[in-house]
Amino acid sequence: MDISRKLGIMVFMGVPAIIGGGIVYHFFGNYTAMIIYEIILALAALGFISK
């Protein structure tokens, strides 16, 4: 996988991180749930990139 494809995947995963983080914070009302969501999303992005 070339570098441009890896960067594209990171940008593609950045949008759900921003939007989804706000939604998770709205529903749960604390930063702990949002940080857990962000960590899970980062692990998924790293899993896609490592292939």
C-alpha cells in the first residue's frame, strides 16, 4: 500500500473521529466515553493501515 492511500485512509477516518466524538459526548455527557470511542477508532484505522 502506497503512502497516498495510507494518508487517504487517515483522512477518511478523521471525519468520523470529529463528528462521532461530538455525538458520543452529546449522548454520554463525559469525556471518558468520547476518549474510548476515539481509541477504538484509532485502533481500527491502524488496523487498516497495517495491511
